[in-house]
Amino acid sequence: MTRGEVVDSGADACHDLARRLVSRDDLLQLALESEDAVGIVGSRGDACRSTSGTEVFEAAVSLHRQGAMGGADVERASTDTSRGQFLANAASIGRFGLLLGLSVRGADDPTALYARALAEMRPLRDGPRRGSADREDLPIGVRTTRMYIRSLRLDGRETEAAALAAQDDAYFHGSGAEQYRGAFAFEAAACALALASGPSPIARNDAEFWCSERSARWPSRARYHLTLALTALASSNARRAEQHLTHAAGHLREHGTSSTWCTVLWLSVLLAYADVLVLRDAPEAAGAATSEALERVESLRSRWNVVSRSKSPLSVAIRSLYGDIARIAAQLGPYGASLGLRVTASAKQTGFAALLRAERVDLDDRVAGILDDILVAEQRLEDDELWEEDRTRLRVELRELRDELQKTISPLLADLVLPAQVSVAQIIEALDGRCYLDVVRLPLIAQPGHRGHRAWFRTFVGIDGSVEFEQVDTGEVPELDAEGTDGMRALRFAHRDDRRWRRLGAALLPPTLCGLLASATRQRPLPLVVSSHDLLLFLPWAALVVDDVSTALVERAMLAQVPAASCIVAEDVLSVTGPALVCLVAPLQATPQRPGRSGVQIDREREAWGIDGPIAEHPLRRCELDGRTPPTALGSGFAEALGREEYGVVHIAAHGSGSGLQQEMFLPESLSAARAMTMRWPAAVLLAVCHAGRLAHATDVEPLGLALAVLVTGARCVVGGIQDVDDAATGTLAAAVVFRLRAGYPLDRALREAQLQLVDRRPLDWAFLAALVR
């Protein structure tokens, strides 16, 4: 949708923005409440965060329900109020799950749970119309009532919710919860919007309260202005909405705090402001507001360490915020291009120290100690009540730990464990004249009554450093709208002239890139770095058709892939020097534990290395690149052999399976990605292994796998299979790569030359090995 189309949409556009404002705020508020609810269960909360799927929420719900009954796993609930709080916490987790389309066992009816919580808090449910005995608990009852109102609204019971939201001054007076008045007014406005009953007028008493000197310094006054903006949008008055959001941002800038809830309010205000500015055709100002929102998202991500706990509520919300920011940036033309690059790079950045520890990776003591120290420091930074002096000291400590990790293992591992803030200038400098294509799939915030979906966004950086960013139109490519990987896997059987290659190329490759490719040749290819995501990790990019005469991308580009933009370095892949460690596992070397699974067809690769004679029990060989010295059989295991001598290249042909840190190769002994991360690898590694070149970003988790493990610990370039690969075809292609390595080609160029030799065949024969670099 162009800016003109958005601006001309009038009332419909205003109402769409109003609904998105409410949905975004619901997501953020529920994520924050759920994050607190997951963390409040104490030491068991850490276990909840490392579990996958709905189990994260179900484990926490179970503990809260036990707490309400005085169970043994949590501190006993000794009062009506604390029992009600446990139930309200469980309800918030269930409500957040429903927002994501998940039914959380034990909290599948969150509205009923909120009602039970208020019943436990019966002295509080009607507000502070009583004596002072429970006065310190009064804000809890008001806050829980607000949650109940929101849950009623989300259940479609807007009339009930609106009636409960219409409270008078006496309800709030003396409760210590007057800061929630803005939230009640917001709910009334949201209900009016859902009921299409016209804008909800702000009650005179609310207006007088929020304009009084008493509330002048409260950050929550910004929610009052946010509510006025919502009401203005419901009245199709974008200009007035802009004014109210300007007041909200100005108030937060002057009176906001560093607390997480205030950051969340900031995000609601800034992104609503950016949306309205797009509607008002002010792209430069919209870009500035969205850029500030991204900076605050990064602060929130860093503060809560949410990336390394990829299933935590705030982490889920942050991924949706990335999608929302990308959606806005894609509408801003040149004003959103650099912002788009930043948000896609940030979305792929990962901090997976917690995951490494959760899976008990067998790291050496020094690295394990660094990771443990990082986790301790990050967990302490989550405390909103931490003194600023202590917060500064912990940040300095984390920077020092990052430097130590960088020196101990590699800069890439340091960047993955503790991501640095994305710098567009540094990315462009690291590209050093190469083009860059980044494609990412991000969730979009769903409007009320609709299930959320995910959209593809594309960033392109040209040779001159110019940046383009846009949302990908998937209308002609149903494979890109699929949630599973079947469409990408089916490409293994596609012939060279299959129309899918052209459709995918037209959808994924921007016109500017296609223009540059048209000027390139086989002999002078365009240097192109690609970063994939989600199901595109299964896509053989080399086979995409770039023009009307079925030219494959590999015929016009020198392709390399990276996990994320932050992994790009300004270094060429060099020719291989030094001996090769070769591990070619034949079928007869299958182990008793994995009969028939450990071997592949290796005849062509043996020939390429000059290995003849019968296949020995031990598949390891030391080979000289010049071929003057016959290959030497090694009787040791692979890990021992790799650690005993410095090699210039490693070549492995074997079966592989699994994903993430548990991805493994059978040599014939098993070598997992986790184990590979503890080894020192040479600059060039050829893995003729199924899935070895695939970086699993599935469902936005960390980009783990064998290729990344090898890149992290020394390799400059890794060639590996991105799907199940055909033994015979892969053997032929790998052998062609070896011949060129021995002729002095760098590994990435050796792969391209070998693919060009076979490009007229079916892509399965040549396109499913990819070069991954850092």
C-alpha cells in the first residue's frame, strides 16, 4: 500500500489505526503482566522460561493455581488478597495465550479466573468504600478489576465491560490506585470502538482529574492522552489524534521513568504516533518516531534478556513489535530504508547463552564460567528497583564479559550471546562493495476478532551502500504464505524449467538487484550476500530464476549466506592452504546403534582426494592439497584428529539429522553441533551432510546448527546441505568442489564453479549445497 493510498483512506483508515492501537496495547500490557506472572513463581520460573511452546505458560499457571490453594511448590497464600493475586496471575497468562491463539491448560477461561480472583478479594472488588484495614491492598483490587474489564472486552462482552469501566470519583478516591483511572477510561473508549457506538466521551471528572496539578507529574497521564487519541481516531480525526499523541510523548519525555511498565507505555504511544503520522503523510517524522520506538524495544530486550528466553511473554511481544515497526518502515519509502535494515537485523540478532546452559552443552570450564557470569548479570538487570549505579556497573561488567568471550572463542559467538546494537553504517562498511539481500518473516499485530499472521520483509543494500526496504508481495507465490516447510521441501523434485523458480525469484529479488544481475556475467558475477529466515532457510537460492530466459541466480551472482547482517565481516574467503582432514563415511561403516544410516556414497569424493584401495574401518584421512603425498590413514576419532594438527580445510561426507544444538553428523561416531562448538575448526569446511548448512530460525528461535557451530569456532566459510541431499548427486558436486579447492580456488568460489558445471541439470543435483560465511 502506498502512502497516497493510506492518506486517502479517510475514516476507514482512522478506524483501522484505532483498532491496531488497542490491539498493540493489549499485547504489550498482557505480555508485561504475563512476564511478571511467570517470573513471580521464583526459582521454578527459570525452568518455565526454557521450556518450549505452551508448556511455558502451563507450567506457570499450574504453580499459580497451587499457590492459590497453598501448594507446596510456592509460598503459601495466607490472605484472601494473595489467593486472588495468584488466580489473577494465572488468568493473565491464559489471556495472553488466547491472544496468541493458544489455549493454556488450567487458564483456558481467563475471564472466569479473573472473576474468581475478585471474589477472593471481595473486600476490594467494589473499590475503597470501607475502612482502612486493607488499605495497602486497595490498588490490587482496582488493578485486577481493570484486567477483568479488558478480558470481558476481549471475550466480546463489551457492554458488560463498558458498564464496569464507568466508575465515579469515589471508586478511586483514597485508594492509592488513581493512576489506573487512565486505564479505565481507555477500556471505556476501546469498548465504544468495538461496539461501533461512536467515540466514548471522556467523563468530565476524568478530564478534570488528569488536567489537575495533582496528576501533573504522573507518567500515567500519558495514558489519558493516549485515550484521547483513540477517541479522536474513532471520530476519524487524525489531526487531533496527532496532537494528543504529541502531548503524551512530551509528558513521558518530561516525567517518564526507567521502569518496564513506563517503557511499554512509551511503545504504545510512539507506534500509535508513527501510524498517525503515516496517515497524515509525514514520513520523515514517522520515521523518527519509529526509530525511537525501535531503540526502546532494544532497551527492553536487553533489560529483560528476552531473546535468550525465546518463549517468554515479552520475547513474543517484542517479535510482534519488530513486525509492527517493519510494517511502518515499509510505508516510509527512503525515510524508512535504514530503519528497515536495523529492525530486520535486530530481529535476527540472538543472545542464546541461556539456551546453551539449559541444554547443558559440554563447554570448557572457562567459557562455561563466562556464560554463567553473563546470565547472572542479565538476571540482576531485570530488577526494576535496581539502583542506577548498580545498573551501570552491571552493564560495564557485561561489556567486559563480551570482550572476554570474543577473545576466548570468537567475535561471532560474542555477538550471538550478547548482541550489540545494530549499526547501519557498520553493516554497509563490512559489506565492502558487495550487495546484500535480507529477507525476514515477522508476526504482525492482529486486530480484534482476527488471527494474526506473519509477513515477509525485504532489505536490499546496493554496491554503493544505498538501502531499500519493503514488504514482500506474496500474492503469486503461495509457497511463501505456508506455515510449514512442505512447499520448500517440494522444490527438491522441481525441474530446471519449473515455473516456481521464476515465481520465487520475482517475489524475493528486488527490481534494483535484478537490474544489477542483468549487467553481470558468469565470468564477472555480482557479489551478493544473502540472509534467509524461517522456511526460506530451506530455499536453494542459487536456483532462483532472475529473468525471462531461465537464467539461474548462480549464473549471475557470487552467492554467500550469513545468519544475520551483524555477522558480516569485510574479509574475502581465501584460498585453502595447509593439509586437509577428510572424513568420508561409507555405508559399511554404519554403527550397530544406527545400522545403515551412517554411510553415504563416497566414490567420487575418494577419487577427488586420490584415496584408493579398500574402504578401511576408520574413514579419516590426512590429504595434501598438491597431491604429491599419498593420503595418510588416521586411526583416531575425528575430534582427536582435528585437535592434533592445524588443517587448512575439513571435508566430511556423512549422514546427518536433528536440529539446533542437537543437530549431528555420524562419522560414524556422533558429532553434535553442541560438541562442534567446543572444537577449533579451520577456515574452510565442506560438509556434504544433510541439513548441515541450514540455520534453524524456526519460530524465531536462535540460528543454531552445525554450520553456525563451525563458523563460531574458526571457520570463515562453510559449505553444507540445506535439506536432505541426494547421495550420488552430492558426491559428484562435492568432488567437483574438491578438485577446484586443490586448484587454488577459495571454497565459496569453488562451490559456484562446480554448480555452474552442473547448472543445466535438475537443481537437486547442484543447488542444495550452500556457502555460509561470516
